[in-house]
Amino acid sequence: MDNNFNNLSLVQLILKWKWHIIIITVAAAICGAVFSSSAFITPLYKSEAVAYPANINPYSDESETEQMLQIINSQSIMDSIVEKYDLWSDYGIDKNDKFAKTYMVNEYRGKIKISKTPYEAVSIAVSDKDPFVACNIAKDILNFYDKKVHELHNQKVGEVVAMYERQLRLKQHDIDSLKQCVVEIGTQHGITEYTGVSREVTRSYLNGSAKAAELKENMELYGADILDLTTKIQAESNTYVSIKVDYEQELRFYNSNLTYSNIVTDPFPADKKSFPVRWVVVALCGLGAFLFSILLVFIIENRKKFVLNNQ
């Protein structure tokens, strides 16, 4: 009964002050419509790009998407975007202000949202007062991302390429040294190859050649050395070829011009503003004014009752 009585009293109170409440609510809604216009609030237009990471290897336990998020959110990419589009002027921030960097980071993070989608892609949503600037910023964030990953990859791959080049030089030096030993033995003792020379010495020796006896003696003295040198040259050559295959593969990556994202949604200039949403502002202003007017009426009525009871 008390609840019904209270509800009835509230309805009666609203009906008693209905015109005042209606006027306040309508006035607030009109003010919301006026002050949410472009004359008072700069409208923002949003462009969004969605991309998957590509041609990258994750570090530690992170996924490719998490690595992409880390790089896109890096300070270097932010600085590149700020400098290219002069966001200091666009956001109205004085570069000489003591807290200029803090203000810029807050504005940048507020208007450029980087997030992971439920499907492991990366969403780049950019809001700006110029729809074409918003679209171009979204595109350039991906471009700077590609350049940054390319720079990081080239830095590491360049170290590997340099390591392989040193290995190849050392291996070639070893092969040349072994070959020089073979040349010296061949020049001084007439033995350059074990198997072929051995057959020739045997044939000549059986035919009674005087030269064969000398070669036979040299073969006995230096044949094992020639055989050992030939085996080492073959082994070193095989190792050289194996290293060169790996070197050429790394060199291809070093000289390649890969992209590191697959864009599934290209950004485009928005034809409709995303902020402020005018009907939401009007509705909130009207609702707020309606509730405030009821509260105000309730206070006024209770004040009257309080004054009457004390007389």
C-alpha cells in the first residue's frame, strides 16, 4: 500500500509540474542539439584498416599478431606519423610545452586505436577531423610497420650474412692452402694425384722405365700426403658448398623487398562523422534534464511541506 501510495504521489507530482518538466527537458534537448553541432564540437571521421601479420617469426612465446601489435605501438612509428602529418598542429599541442610529449601520447592513443580482433588480426582505427587524413594515417601506419620490420630483419639477417661471408673467406683460404701444398709436391716431385699417378708408375715400372723408379720412390715418400691433401680438399670443398647454399638463402632474404602484412580491410575516407553522435547527445541531455527536473520538483515540494509544518 505504501509503495502504491508513493508511486501515486510521484505521478501526481509530475503531473502537477508537467509543463515545467517538459519545458526543461525540451530546452535541454535543444541545447544538446545546438552544442553538439560542428560550431561547438569538431566532428571526427574514422577510418579503419584490418590486417594479418605475414613473413615474420615471433619472439619468445608471443604470437605473430602480438608481435605486430608491439611494433605498430612502438615509439618510432608514432614519431614517424606525428612528424609526417604534423599532428602537433592538428591536435593543437605546443611543442615547447613542458608536458608536450605527454599530451601528444594521450591524444595519439585516444584518436588512434590499435587492437587485436577476435580472429587474430590487427585493427587500426584512426579518427581525425579530416576524413582523408584519417584514411592516410591508417595506411601509413601499415607502411611504417613494413619498413620497421624490414629494418629489424635486415639488421639480424645482415649479421648472419656477414658471418657466412667470413666463413666462406676462411674456408676458401683453407682450400687454397691445401691446393698450394699439392702444387708444391707436384712441382718438386711430379706427383699431383695419387690414383692416376699410381697406375702410371706401375705401368712404366713393369715396362722397365728408368723414370718409373724415381716416381715410385716419390710415391712411397709423398703418396700418402697427396692422398691426405686430396681428401681434405674434397671435404673442405663440400663444406664450402654447404655454407654457400645457406649464405645465398640468407642473402636472398637480405636483398628482398617483402611486405609483412596482409591487408584484409583497406581504409577509406569516411563520408559520415563518427563523433559526436548527435542523437545520443540529445537523448542524454533530455533524459538528464528530465531526471534533474523531477529531483528539483521533489526538493521544492518537500521544502514547501517542511515550511508549512513548521508554521
